[in-house]
Amino acid sequence: MRLHRLIAASALGLAASAIVQTASAQELVTTHRVSAALANTAVGVAVAACAAKGYAVSAVLVDWDGVREAVLRGDRAGIHTVTAAQDKAYTAVSLRSDTSAVEARFKMTPAPSVLVKTPHLVLSAGGIVLKIGDEVIGGIGVSGAPGGEKDEACAHAGFDAIKDRLK
């Protein structure tokens, strides 16, 4: 009787293991990241676009997890612009929306307190979400221009420089 239970328990264990392995393989998530070379190009173009207009800015590109991939502090850009650009990029990825849209939304309706208290979320323009189709792959944040809409235009210039190579 004991041997019979042991065999039954072993068979059940093997079956459960097979189910878990099959489910695990089906549960894997495939994601995309911007290569280091393209990330550096994007932040370089963003900073150059603003510099051409006389704005000293910093630009940061983050992956879909909000982790920095590339950072460039432009000539004469204040040190605070690096952190602000990082936070704008992080916010765009986290909320899956350009930060100008987030800013506009919360001008009409107050932001939920959980967002206001969440570290590194910035509710001002200057961060854009990067997508391939519907998949969020990262974000670019720019800070230092006289107005978030100018920061955001430079972030778009950075993304425009690489988006055709993200297929």
C-alpha cells in the first residue's frame, strides 16, 4: 500500500512539474530595448536640437523598466537638468504617456495622491514614451529649455532620429 502511494505521489509530482514547465514557457514575456548606440544617438540629437535653439539641456533615455540607458548633459546645462530629464523619461514610461498629456490631464483634475507621492514622477512636459507599434520600449526625457513644450520638442527630435531603425 505504501509503495502504491509513493508511486502515485511521484507520478503526480512529475505531472505537476510538466504543467509548471509548460506554463512557464508560455508565461515568458519578450521585450525590446533600444541598443546602446541608438540610445546615445537619440540623446545626442535631443541635446543638439535644443542647443541649436539656444537651450542648454540634458537628455536621458530609459528602457521600458525606467532604467537609464543613455545620458547626455549638454554644454552649460545645470546639474539639476540631468535628474529632471531622468524623472521625465521615467514618468513617460511608467504612465505610458507623454508627460505633456499627463500635465494637461492633471490641470483639469487633480492628480491622485498616490501619484503625487510616488518618487521620480514628474507631472510636467518634457518626457515622451517610445513605442514600437503598441509596445512601450522606453522613454526620453529632456530638461533645461525654457518650458516643457520646448523640452518635449527636443525629445521628439531625438526619437525621430532613431525610430526608423527600431523595427
